[in-house]
Amino acid sequence: MSTWIIASSSASISAIVEAAGPEANLLIVGDETLASQLSNTPVARIVHVPLLQLPELYAPTVGQWLKEQGADTILAADFASERALATAATVALNGAWISSASAWSASERSASVSVAGMALETVKAQGPVGLVLPSSDIPCGSSTDVETVSLQASEGVEVVETQPAVSSSSDLSRSERVIGVGRGIAQEKDLEMINKLAKTIDAKVGATRPLAEGHGWFDSYIGLTGQPVTAELYMAIGVSGQIHHTGGVRESRIIVAINEDPQAPIFQEADYGIIGDLYEVVPAIQAAL
Ligand SMILES: Cc1cc2nc3c(=O)[nH]c(=O)nc-3n(C[C@H](O)[C@H](O)[C@H](O)COP(=O)(O)OP(=O)(O)OC[C@H]3O[C@@H](n4cnc5c(N)ncnc54)[C@H](O)[C@@H]3O)c2cc1C
């Protein structure tokens, strides 16, 4: 029985590698760049499946291959491709899928699972198991030879056209820097000021639910029922910080809040808080950068 970490779209797996332990193995279902970024990962075995198709199309054969390797634990970072591959592998192993895990203990074979951001449950695997975990930076350490395995992509769908990606709020969950705006923004045209700041600090912009579902200024929103944000920097501007919102952002490394109300709950989550009118604070930050 063995543990396999699947990496497909991101090299940010150091925390997962650490949790999995040195006996774990790494399966890279990705391009040459990803394989070379991860070639120093301190694991027992590294196998690279070169891609000729979308990563998701390798899900059935990756699952079958991992079964043949005797895998009983599948770990991956919480990104779309990894999620597709890890769930398929878990199904192939006839295992249990754990959603919303925030940590994994290899020795206990147990996971910490967030319950709506309000509590953490510990669940123990009784058999084969698969889960996705928050990502973190590129690992470095001793090098392991990278083996190459060719697997067949599923023929269920075919890539018929490729176009340059259009940035959208769906990028938020994998962005390093995110600005979240709330009802402190009075009018849609004021988002220009926020977009300008976002461009300067290379951040993506998202919003609270009222700005998406109420005003319709965004097609999705950040939070527990919206998109989670696990960024290096999350900047909440004119956001009150209700649990529905903060429960989805509190895994971010640094949270900065700008709010004119000193009692706003967001300040309880923030590493840095600026009490003031965002219409003065944001231009002041912009001018200082
Ligand atoms: C079942 C359910 C699920 C939900 N899920 C989500 C979710 O996933 N994500 C989400 O975001 N919400 C969610 N909500 C809504 C959530 O409860 C809050 O209502 C929402 O997050 C509040 O959005 P807000 O902070 O933009 O607005 P408000 O709560 O109105 O806060 C606006 C803030 O802006 C500040 N402000 C105003 N003007 C200025 C200014 N000029 N300068 C500085 N600060 C200013 C105010 O002091 C205030 O704190 C959910 C609600 C329910 C019932």
C-alpha cells in the first residue's frame, strides 16, 4: 500500500509533501515545465505522465495505473485538474473521498475537515482514501529520478480549439494576491480605482455576495458558499467580514482590511487593519506604490 500525491496544474505542493511523509510518491500529470519544477521533490518515487491532452482526460487511466501501483492514499492540491484526477483515482481504488480537508496526518491516516468554517472535524481513514489539500510553495530538497510513464487519454472529449485564456473571477482560488470588495464601494464605476490598484500589485479582484448577486457587478463571489480564497495576500476593501465571507478567506496567509467602521468584524480576521474611508485610503496606497 502506498501514498501518491498527484500534481497537474501547480507546483505548489510543499505542505502536502511534508504531510505525506518521505515514503510518499509523486505522480506528475503535466507538461515538461511542471515535471522539471517538481524534480527535486523529496519523495520516494517520482513518475511523470506527459500530456498530449487536457489533464482531466487522463483521469480513468491514471486511476487504473495508481490502483496497479497498490496506492491506498491519494493526495492533491485543491485545483480543478488535480481534483478531477484525485477523485477518479479514489473511485478506482474504491476509496472514500474527503472534501474540504485542511490537513492530513500520514501516521494517523486522518484528516482535519472544516465544517462550514465554524469547526474542525478529525476523520480517520478506514480504507483507501483520497483528498485535496490547500497548496503552498514549490518544494526543494533531495533529488529523485523522474520516471516517465505514457498513459492514454480518454476519448470521451477532444480538444477542437484553443484560445488565449480570458481572466475571470474563477481564477481567484489559485491567485497569489486577491482584492475582495464589498458594499463599501458605492458605485460600479468606483471599481476602476480598485482595478488600478489590483494591476499595480498584480492581484485579481473579487467581491462579496451582495456585489455579485445584488448589484450584479461580478459573476461570482468570494466566501463559504462562493469561491474560497487561499492567497498569499487577501485585501478586503469595504467588506464587513460576516462569517459567510470570512470563512472562505481565512486560509489566506496575510489578510489586510480597509474599513471605516472600527467595529467591523473583518478586523478580527485581519493581520493588518486600516480604519478609514476607502475612497481616501485606496488612492493613498496607490500613490505610495
Ligand atoms: C446562506 C448565506 C450564504 C452566504 N454566503 C456568502 C458568501 O459566500 N460570500 C459573501 O461575501 N457573502 C455571503 N453571504 C452574505 C453575507 O452574510 C454578508 O451579507 C455579506 O458578506 C456582506 O457583504 P459586504 O461586506 O459587502 O456588505 P456589508 O455587510 O454591508 O458591509 C459593507 C462594509 O463596508 C464598510 N464601508 C462602507 N463604506 C465605506 C467606506 N467609504 N470606506 C470603508 N469602508 C466602508 C462598512 O463599514 C461595512 O463594514 C451569505 C449569506 C447567507 C444568508
